[in-house]
Amino acid sequence: MAYHTDSPESPPKHREVHHDREDCPDGKRIKKEHRNNGTGGKPLCDECIKLAR
């Protein structure tokens, strides 16, 4: 399931993308309480793309 964050606690790099993999290292840095469901209209994270290959 896709998720993203808007939390100011996360660096801008992490707020500008969404994730769709639980094994994404950047996505893992987002605290569960700061995760929002869906893409938020943001592009997919480069790390998620690499992991999908």
C-alpha cells in the first residue's frame, strides 16, 4: 500500500515522494505515526523504484 509523509520532522527529500514498499530504506525512516495513506499526488521514491527491479 502506498504511503507518504508531510511531517516537518522528515527531511524535504522524504516529504516530496511516496513509497509503496515496506523494505524501502527511506520509507523505513518515516515513523508510523507520521505515515499518511496513499500517494499524496507525489512521485514514487527512487529507492522504491530500484527495489522493484
